[in-house]
Amino acid sequence: MKIIEGGVTAAKGFEAAGVEASIKYQDRKDMALVYSQKPCVTAGVFTSNIVKAAPVIWDKEVVAHSPYAQAIVANAGIANACTGSQGYECCKQTAQAAAECLQIPADAVLVASTGVIGMQMPTEKIAEGVKKLVQQKADTIEAGRTAAEAIMTTDTISKQAAVSFEVGGKTVTLGGMCKGSGMIHPNMGTMLGFLTTDAAISKELLQEALSENVVDTFNMISVDGDTSTNDTLVILANGMAENPEIASKNEDYDKFREALNYINTTLAKMMAGDGEGATALFETKVIHAKTKEDARKLSRSVISSSLSKAAVFGHDANCGRFLCALGYSGAAFDPDNMEVFLENGEKSLLVYKDGTVTDYPEEEATQILSAPEVRVLVDMKAGDAEATAWGCDLTYDYVKINADYRS
Amino acid sequence: MKIIEGGVTAAKGFEAAGVEASIKYQDRKDMALVYSQKPCVTAGVFTSNIVKAAPVIWDKEVVAHSPYAQAIVANAGIANACTGSQGYECCKQTAQAAAECLQIPADAVLVASTGVIGMQMPTEKIAEGVKKLVQQKADTIEAGRTAAEAIMTTDTISKQAAVSFEVGGKTVTLGGMCKGSGMIHPNMGTMLGFLTTDAAISKELLQEALSENVVDTFNMISVDGDTSTNDTLVILANGMAENPEIASKNEDYDKFREALNYINTTLAKMMAGDGEGATALFETKVIHAKTKEDARKLSRSVISSSLSKAAVFGHDANCGRFLCALGYSGAAFDPDNMEVFLENGEKSLLVYKDGTVTDYPEEEATQILSAPEVRVLVDMKAGDAEATAWGCDLTYDYVKINADYRS
């Protein structure tokens, strides 16, 4: 597997664009298109929130019932959630507008929205945006980057990644982009994530690989504990790599899963590190847990804890808070037989052992916690399972951004 | 039932004190004593966190196995959590010191701590503090207030309440105090809460009434989603009101439960409204839910949501966030058949109905959200169950307080 440049346009036959449609933001790109020159097998995972945005409802139908998908139209600024039947009608109109311009069926168009909940979409602006997107679409790296920028809301950096690998003598490429900074506590997907691959793969295995992988990637990050109404992660596979179709769980499938895991982990970590107001990526790795589920609960509980996040912001080695968060995670364990370390990639410091906070040097702990990527390593000494979760620190800017998001 | 002045010393035969012991804080009272002139029936609920502070372990034993309890010694500044066997030894020494001064058995002494996790307790200072407490204890209202002040950490106000009611021609009094401002997301109790009553009541019914009531009071508040290692709520009943003992679930028991519910609700709301950095009490009431459990989940999810809390701080009627939090609460419901109102005691504004955010006047919503007590009322239109949860807004000061709590 080779890490390569680019995102959604890295794989063969995929084009993208990003344009200004003035949906809510002014003077910036706020609509994106991903288009495949050939029809695609598609799979998706969506928010578990009962209050689902209209585009989530639309996309679930496309993934479940359309014979194939070929385009994604996304916008930033308005989430099209809590918008009732008018919101769903807008998804339909958007898909129809794109279908007309692209000469494909409307049910091959996925739509996605992110932004303020409860506002109706300006349908005429969307229709104009769609026209511009189709005119400007291109298969270049630059076009992919522009699309990634156009879906940002409070994100401070655009997020994309791509890899290539060999299947049956053919080079297969998988790339993706995502956005997300607040309302990030995904449960079956994330704010918006779009993956493209030229792999030939069956719809069934594509969905299985995606559903299985999000559990350890996008579902292991949290910015603020709020599971969005719009979480969407879709993948388009157009088969243009001309590899022998991956239709059984063989070696080729494993290679595909490895690539998928790399892309999803990379994008998920970028999202956590770019959490609203964040100054640091806050990782928690749990090793030697009794079960995988325990390891996930424990690691996720620490990176989700407001007090732990505030301690990271303050570079304060208040490790009692990490212990506290492990303790209410819902996983059973023996606090008298485990170890906790603070790490920053270079140094590792034992701060808790056998039921007691150790007598560690405070300055060293502070130094470790001052790094841009901070890790809490927890050794449960109870089994072989492990899991990693990613979050960020809790800062003044998180409060500032969210105390008046709509203005 | 009559609301009366005072807290833990309101009931007959209870004395209290608060003194400076310089455990961690300087120049303020940081140790408190509650003492009953007669042995008490006792009941308690404690944190569900697996990482339990030493005093929690001590108190659980006293409540379960001691023939009676007669005193509580509490300190602020150090939590005595993650302190291993040395921490437990300190609880024992504290109880022994108090037992000696008060001429009661050591296993009749409850101990409680709140503050920084992971530091060991200065046992000599504790012993000196105990002596001072016993010298200064009194049965006055003033003594109760001093005790309530001595257990504060980041609290900005001391918290106490008392009521009296008639049982079998006798006046029975129930009072209490609590502290808590951060790491508040109780699950079987709260940071520290101490209730005293002169009611004659069986141990079994005392425990049942307490366990049942916390589910709808202390367990329905949240400041930051972090369930503490020290959550403790204990009640002492010394029988000095000389009412016929409450030993069956009769009318007298109902009166006692009503008084208990009033005291616990009052203290819980005070704690939520005094959340770290808070500028407003943030209440969510869910009515017409399918089940009581649904109503609890839904209301608690809204007041726990970082984004909803930040919106309240910004007086921003971003009601999509409330809907979002209802949607990921874990309770099933139909978002297309329900209503959401913003209320402040004077005004009520419909902001969501039948799947769509209504066209409400923005200024009116902002005005409602600018009150010191803000309520989201959710009508699920699905049944008869209801529940209320209390939290506070998320502010810059919460981050400030917690980014460097230990210094």
C-alpha cells in the first residue's frame, strides 16, 4: 500500500468541483460535486440519530435501492435537518438538477448537507450551484482539493487522503475527503465523508467492509459528544482499475480493507485534531483489555470527558480525571491492577499504577501534555484486546464558536 | 409540608461545625462535621464509577454493616481517590479520631472527601481538624450554614434546604446540604450530599425511599457529563421527633417521601444552577413520553449536550441542537409528531412542530434564553410519562476553571 497525493479524484475516472453558491456563507466555496465517469457500486453508513436530516433519508434510499450511484452533491452552511417534507423535496430537486446536467438518473445522485439545523434550503441557489459544479468538474488533484474545501464549516483545514495498492496485477486507488469539527460524536458514520475507489468490488463486500471499519475509525472519535443529525459516509467504487472483481473474502479483500482502514483512520484523526477550537489531538489507546468492546468503551470515554479535555488544554497532568472517565465508561475492570502512561510520541511517563497515582515529575508531565498530539496509554492487564480513540482538547474557542454559531 | 430555614441542623438533635484545617485550601473553612446526639438509622447511595474514592468504600461498609451511624466528617480540597491502601487507612484514622473525641464507635462515623484526585491526605491536619470540629459543633442554624460552606470546592454558593411535616401528631423535620459544581453527572448519588432527619423510620424504608428518589433528582442533573469518583449521598435519621416509627408503606411514608423529594430536588437544582462557570440553570422537561425511562433519557440528553449548553450561554435559539440531542438520547420517538417550546417561567414559545422548525420571532427566543432559568419543554405526544432534568450553560469560565484546576 502506497500513500499518494490527493483525495476523491485520486482514483481513476473520478471528477470533482467546488463552487460559490452563497447558500449561507458569502465569499467562499460552499458547494461540492463528486462525479464518476462510470456507474458505481455504492455503500454507506449514516447517523444513528433519530432526528435524521433530509439528505440522510434520501441517501439511505439511494444506497439501498438504486441500481448504481454516479454523483454526490454536497453543500455547507445549511444542514437541511428539521425541515420536514420541504427539506426532502429539496433533496429530490437537487438530485434532479444534477441528473439533468450530468445526463444520469436522479436516483444515481447522492446529496449531503452540513450546517445550521432548522433552516430551509434556498433551492434556486442550489440549482445554480449545481450547474456551475458540472461546468467546472475535473479529474485533477486540484479539483479534489477544491471540493474538500467547499464542504468545510467550522473546519480550519480541509481533509483528504489517498492510497494505492495492487490487486491481480492492477493498481487500485482509494481516496476520500471529509469535513467535521463540531457536533462530532459519530455513531455509524460522521458529519460528511466521501470515499472514491476505482476498485472492482461487489456491493455486498463494499458495504460490509465499510460498516465494519467505521466501528474502529469514525465511530472512535469525538469532539463534543453530540451525534449529528447529518452523519454520512458514502463510498463509490467504479471498477475502472480493471482488477478482478473482489467478490469473496480473499487476500484482495484484505488489501482493500487495509487501504480503507488507512484512509478512514487518517480522515477520522484529522477531524478529531481539527475539532472546534482545538489546540491538540488527544488520543487514548487502551491495551490488554478483556474484550474489544471494553477497549472501545474505555478509550472513547477518556477522549469524550470534558474534564479530561480541559486538562489537556491546560497542559495539566490531572490524571485522576482520566481514571475517573475510565471508571464511568461502562466497562468492568480492576482499578488496583492496571497502569496509565502519558505519551507524546517521544516520551512515556507512568502516572498511575496499582490503584495509586505515582510520584511522577510534574514538569515532565506538563511537557508531554504541551505537545500538539497527546496520548494516554492505558494497560488494563486483563486480556488481549485493544482500541484507540481520538478527540481534542476543550478550549475557550470551542465555547466561543458554539455560543453563537448561527450569527 | 412547610419549607423552613436551615439545613443539616434543622432536625432535632443534630449538630454541625465547619473549620479551617488547611488541607489544601488556605484561609477558608475546609472541614465539616455533622453529629447526631442519638444513634441514627442510616442509608446511602454512592457513585457507580468503578474507580471509587476511599471514603466511598468506607461509607458503603458503614451503611451496610454498622448497627448505626452518628457522625459525618467531610473535607474539601483533596478527594482521597486513586490513593490506594494509604487512602483507605486515612479514612479509618479519621473515623477513629472522631470516634475518640465524640465517644462513639469508629464504625458509626461516615467520612467524605471532595477535591483533587490522586493526592494523599495530610493525616495530621485531618486529626487536628477533627478536634476543632468537635469543640465547635452546635445545633444552631448558623452551625449548619458553616458546615455547608466548609464542603464547597468550586461552588460559588453553599447549598442547603429544610422542611417540616406532621407524622402522627408529631412535627418531623428533614434537612440537608450538598456541594458540587464540576464532575457532576451523578449516577447513584452526587458529589457530596448529607441529609438529616429526626423522623423515626426503619432502615429498610429509609434506604428504599432514598434509592428511589435519587433517580428523579440527583441522577437527573449534569454539569459536564463526568460521573465523579466520590459521589456520596447519605441520610441520618435519629428518631428524635418521636413520631410512630415509619415501618410500612403507609400515608406517613408518603409524607416522608414527599419531603425527601422536595429536599433532593431543591439541592439538585441548586447544584446544576451553580455548575462550574454557569450563568444559567438549564432545565428540560419532557411530557407525554411513552415511558418514564424514555422521558428521563430524553430530558437528560438535552441538558447534557455541549452544543445545547453553549447555545444557552450565547442566548442563541439554535433549537436544532435540542432536537439533535433528543435524537441521540437512545429513546425511540417520532420526530414528525412532537412539539418543542422555549420557556422562561413567564413566556412560552413554540419552536418546533411536526418535523419542522417553526417560523418563530428570533428576538423573542433570544429574550427567553437570556433569563437566569431557561426551560426547554418537549411534548412527545406519545403517552403519559414525564421527567425533568437540570443542567447549566457551557461557558468560557467552565474551561478556565478546569484547564488548570489543581494550581
